[in-house]
Amino acid sequence: MARAELPIDGTTDAEPPETLTKGTVFQTLSNTRRRYVVHDLLQHEEPRELGALAKQVAAWENEKTIQQVTSAERRRVYNALQQVHLPRMDEDGLVRYDAARGTVEPTAELVDLRVYLEIIPGNDIPWSQYYVILGLFCGSLVLAATVQLYPFDQLSGLTWADLTVILFTVSGLAHAYYSHRMRLGAGGSPPEA
């Protein structure tokens, strides 16, 4: 392993990891508070004051508006963020947490985390499986028309092609809408995993 060269001024700022590991991603996203922090920071994409961040996370946790959050609820979240979650996220290179100033700033690694952030509720299938099923369905319709199985032989090849294009286009639009709505960092409250 190559030794990192020290800057000319002698400081030893630790460099964040160059790429996210699956372990870091899963560990970060496995905790509701950290997901809420990610969601908030991706919405703002700028440094956040720890107090404001804690108040927003407390609001989401307690299903309240920011104005309804009590000082005890905010303090409980503030302490957990300050002592556990933000130092860990800073260590993983996802945020720059300045405890002395009480600020949290998203890093490029946090922005790159978006690749992993499609939340799939328990009763849904992943989109990749949906497209495989849709492809098999369209393929079976074309096969039925090709072997002239009634009633599939009643439509022309162009009609089947049009139907396939329409199905995939509508599915793609639904996928884009649903993915945007279910992504951490999209507007509004964070989606539940």
C-alpha cells in the first residue's frame, strides 16, 4: 500500500474513502436516523446546522411538523446524531461533520450514494424483475401471433409492435415517477423502507 504524502504545510487531513463499499452503504441505510440525515442533506445539498438537522429528523421520527417538535424530542435526536451517527458518517466519508462548529456538510460520496437509494417496499417487486416479466409477456404474445393462435392472429405484426412499445413506454414512465418519489433526497418526507 502506497504511503500518502503529507501536504507541504504538514497537516494530515484524512482523505475520505474513494468509493463506497456495500457494507458502508448497508450500514448507513439500515438505520432510520441515518436515512433521515441522508434524505435531508440530499435535499439541501449544502452545509446544515446540527440543531436544524436534529429538529427535522425529530419531526420525521415523531410524524410531526418542525414547529410541533418538543425540545426533549429534538435534544434526544441531537445527542444521538452528535455522539454516534454523524461521527460514523464522517468516518465513512459520507459527510464532513464539524463538531466544534455544529455543522454537517454532504460529500461527493453522499451524493454518489443515490445509486443505492431506490427504496422497494416489502410488497413490491424490483423493477428489474418487472421488466423481465413484461418482456416475457410481450414475447409470448408475439409468439402466439406468429404461430397464428386465435385470437392473437387477428392483429397485424405492426399492431403487436405498437402494443409492445406502448407497454414499455408506459412502464418506463411509471418507473421514473415511482423511483423519483421513493428516492431518499427527493422532496418531502423520506420514504419508508
